[in-house]
Amino acid sequence: MSMYDVVPVSTNDYKKLAQKRLPNFLFDYIEGGANAEQTLRSNVADFDKYTLKQRVMRDVSKIDTSTTLFGEYLSMPLALAPVGMAGLFARRGEVMAAKAAENNAIPFTLSTVAICSAEEIHAATKQPFWFQLYMLRDRGLVLDILNRAALSGCNTLVFTVDLALPGMRLRDYRNGMLGNTVKGKISYLTQLLTRPGWLFDIGVMGKPHSLGNLTHQVKSANDLNRYKAFVESQFDPSATWKDIAWLRQNWHGNIIIKGIMDVNDAKAAIDSGADGIVISNHGGRQLDGVSSTINKLPSIANAVAGQTSILLDGGIRNGVDVIKAIALGANSVLIGRPWVYAMAAQGDAGINSLLSLFQQEITSTMGLMGVNNIKDINIDLIEQFNSHLDSVVPTVGHSAIHCGEN
Ligand SMILES: Cc1cc2nc3c(=O)[nH]c(=O)nc-3n(C[C@H](O)[C@H](O)[C@H](O)COP(=O)(O)O)c2cc1C
């Protein structure tokens, strides 16, 4: 039996299967991070520094993994993070993911730069989904997109603030996905031809490959390069918290600010009227060298817990990671790469079984810690923080822990 006949039971198994199926530039696009990828690596590795407390003989016959966020029921404290161009990883990929999220009673977030439009998702699902937006220079366009999202039933806006400038993802230049060299273009075409399965299923049958939320703005509807140029020209490096206050006046649903990595920014987000924050470094794709998100969580939770909903993404690869983040102060987490790997590997069966795995792992982790409800998971369940870094000692909940932030 080869590796590829093995039943996938982890994010890493799906990643290996996805790599077999995707052209190299697409695999690199999903897997890669900025510059030397230090932050990308520490997002995952830093979860190992926290150990959980095992408690026994506590009647865990009624484990309930569900929670509520903004008044919405979630079967577990997990949501699908916005991933640009996910429709290149499976045929109409964002619709597939939104349906899987609905099946599993967790939120799906549609990226501004998705292949499928908000209207396409709305037509295919019943559950309201979340919509992610960046601050664009053209505020009229921002209002237009907000309006379309609201008409498509979105009640929660995930506003991403860590893209004042695009991060340097070197893999995307190296493999020809970005840049305009002849060598790059030849390499790109060669990679396509080595993946005939992807080429037919998604490259041909998965069209149109336009960015569905921006088709009104970009003329040549099938040219992804034009979209990229348009989007990059629209990122607004002059944006400040005042723009969030403006946004607050123009969006009547919840606003979650995504990309917070600093206590003062968390406070500013609350002051500007946000209902929630996502502690996020964009999956290590923007500022390389910034801390992992899990290391930032204790101090931010310590400063703003109770004033806002705290979400976290970056490096969550299984249900144990979810529980560690909840214990360290998050209300919920999001996953980015894991759902795309599973979908690229095995379509909707892949993404549904990945979500069942998370559900099973969350359940067994809670049971083995002696906990029946998500609301009972707190810092007391983190037994130890192992760090080679000098530690500061934030207090969250009742006890003090060592935290590796510096
Ligand atoms: C391929 C890819 C595309 C992404 N596109 C977006 C995007 O369009 N908008 C956004 O806010 N975040 C985007 N992100 C960041 C994710 O929403 C999320 O913060 C990150 O993937 C979490 O880390 P994880 O992949 O380790 O789970 C993207 C991430 C990846 C891997």
C-alpha cells in the first residue's frame, strides 16, 4: 500500500494528497508564507509549548462541543477562514466549502478575492455566511461590496487590516505565479501539464475563474492577472482606525477585525466599534518575524476579555490545538490551510471528513481533560508553558502562566 492509499486522518495527510493533485504553483500558493517563513513555522510549532491538564473520573458522559458566537449556534468553536481564490483548489471551491460548513454548523467566510461571488454562495446555501473585506482605496466600491454582501444574507463582516502592503511570498515569484518573466511563464505552463486531473476538473470544468465579487470592476473577466493588478492597486496603505469608524456607520451587522497582533491594536479595534477581533498574522503570509498567534493570545485575552469576542487563527491543525486556544482565552478559532488541503485532496468528502475529525478530536480532548462544556475550558487547564524564551507572566482567569511573548 502506498502512502497515497492511506485513509487521511490529519491535516498533514490531506496536505500530502493535495500536493499530489495540485500544480506546484498552487500548492506553493496555499502552503507558503512570507520571506523566510519563520512566522509560518512558529504558528504551528508554538502550540507544542503548551501542555494540557489530564483529569480523570469526572463523569464525561455528556460532552457538548457547541458554543455561540454573536448569538449564532456553532457545533464547535471553529470557523473556515477566508482564503483567496479557493475556487482554484476544487470546482467552484467556495460553494463546496460553504456547503460543508453549513452541514457541520460552523461559519464559512468568503474572501473578497474569492472565485465564487457572494451571490453564488447565497444561491447554494441557506445559512448566513461571513464576508471578508479589505479597505480599498475606492470607498464607493467598498460600499457597493458591503451592499452586495448584505443582500446575500451576510450578517458578519470580517475586516482584514494586516494587508497595508502585500507581504513578500517568495515562492510565488519563484514558481511563476507572480511576476512576469518568460522563464516563470514556461515553468507555470509545465506545472499545469504535469497535473492533467486538476487541469480538466478545475482548469477547464471549473470556469469561470474570475474573482466573482469584483467582476463589475475588472473588464477582462477571465484574466486573473488583471484582477491581481486591480486588487493590488486598490489596497489602501493610508487606512487608519478612523476608517473603521466610517465602516461601522455603513455596516449594520457584526464587524470582526482580523489581523490583530498587539494589545493596543485590540483596544483600538474595540474603541472603533468592532464586535470581535481575530488574532491573526495572516497565516504567516504578511509580516515575517512577527510572533506566532498562540503566543500573543494570553496577553491580548488578558487585556480585552469580556469586552469583545476573541478569535484566533494561524497554525491550528487539529482539535487539540483548538482546545489549547480556547483554554488560553479564545472564544473560537478559524482554520485556513487545513480546509483547503482537504478540499484540494478529496473535494467535499475531504472537507466534510476533516471537519468530523476536528469534532471527534475536540470531543475526545475535552473528555480526557474531564470537561463537558466549552465554557468550562479556561487557563486552569493549561498545565505548563515550555519556552526557551524569557517569559512574561500575564494572568488570565484565575491563575498565572508563563507566556513566550517578547
Ligand atoms: C492561500 C491563502 C489565501 C488567503 N487569502 C486570504 C484572504 O483573501 N483574506 C484574508 O483575510 N485572509 C486570507 N488568508 C489568511 C487566512 O484567512 C488565515 O488568516 C490563515 O490561513 C490562518 O492560518 P492557517 O492557514 O495556519 O490556518 C489566506 C491564507 C491562505 C493560506
